[in-house]
Amino acid sequence: MTINCKGQLIDLSHPRVMGILNVTPDSFYDGGSYKDETQILKQVETMLNYGATFIDIGGYSSRPGADFVSESEELNRVLPVVELILKHFSKTLISIDTFRSEVAKQTVKAGAAIINDISAGKLDKNMIAMVGKLGVPYIIMHMRGNPKTMQQQTDYQDLLKEMITYFGEQITKAHEAKINDIIIDPGFGFAKTLEQNYHLLNHLGLLKITDKPILAGLSRKSMIYKVLNTTAKETLNGTTALHMIALENGASILRVHDVKEAMECITLFNQLKA
């Protein structure tokens, strides 16, 4: 199972890590942490040295209730960072966390390799066609509504069945747009209750019916710190525990804040399966 990133075939039969680089002031865990070029480059270098295959850059926080950010502001946040990283680390495979087709277009033009869309094309009618034209891998996530409204849309008859239908529909649209490499993200914390998140994690393997690689975004989320009665800053251990469950249930990519610990988890997982 491989994806083509700028002519480089990435084998996802071995789990990979996607390091998170938020360039927003309001992300739930690390908002505002990377404000200047030195901080950004230091964090990227650290993640790459620890073994991240991808760096995921987000300029629009998708935490529950996140404030609106204009397209121009999102581009102002993200484009210079893409250019900065590739100037210093030219081989970096950059993923762009956006649901806007114009942001996708301009960042891929600047050298980004993947588009990571929390809405799977549902918040911008031009997104799927644009990704097809750009010829890059496309990560599609399951969500209802948008970050402002999603937590009021958690009523499902059968969560997993409805998710499989959702992914089937969006994968079909993506294939019609000539998108070859598609990764699915179950969207932990997006339009899902605490109980639904754990039900989903426990049955994550059912999503393999889509025949697409699975990305798990669990890192430091409220589904961990609410159970542990703590804060996002104190959930590294809990995150690692759930990462192992995700790997056991078929995740191919872990999207994380803490690359070193995620890579250690994968190393131990690989030893278990050796």
C-alpha cells in the first residue's frame, strides 16, 4: 500500500508518523507556540530527526467552536511556512490541513505534497476537483457540519455503518476526479461524543473495508484528558496508549504532536508483529 508524494513512493504497509505544526494562535494544545522562523524550523527539524515522514501544517484551527478565519489570513499563515521549511529542509513531505481549494492550490504550487481536508470536500465544492488537478494524495476525514457546529451533530443510528457510507460516497467522488491516492481519517473528536470516540477506536478495523489507508488523529484530544480528568498538556501517556490500540486496529499513519514517543510506539508495535 503506497502513496505517491512528489514522485516518491511512500510505503504505508509500515506505520508512519505525521508531525503536527499548527501556525494558529488558538489550536487546542499548541496554539501560538510557533511564532517565528527560528521556532518553526527548530520544531520541524526535531520532528524530522525523530522520524516523522510527513509534516502537517494547519492555519485554521479545527477545535470545537473554533473561530472563523478568512481565506487570505489562512494563506498568510501557511504559505510562508511552507516556503520556509522547504528552503531549509527541501525533501520534507508537507501536508496542508485545509478545507479550501484555493489554499490547496497555492500551497501545492509552493511545494506541499498532500492535502488533508477535515471536510472530505463537503465545505468547498471545488476542493475535490482541485485536488484531482493538483495530482497529490488526499486525506478525507469524517465530520458533520463544521468546527463551530459539529458537536451538536452526534446523533447516529449506527456510527460505523454511516461512516462507511460517508467514506464510500466521498471516495467515489475523489476517484471520479482522478485522485489516485486517498487516505481516510475517522475524525476522532469531530461530531462524536466521548463514548462514540471509544466505540470507533475499538472497531477501527471495520473501516478497512474501504481499502484505503487509515490515519488516526488521537494526539492529546479531549477524549483522553476528559477520561483521565486532566489537561491536554498531561495526556502524552494516554495518547501513547491509544496509539497502540489504533495501530493494532489497522492505522497506517499516526498524526501527532509528539513524534519521538509515537515513533517509539511504532517500533514496539513492529517488534510485536515481527
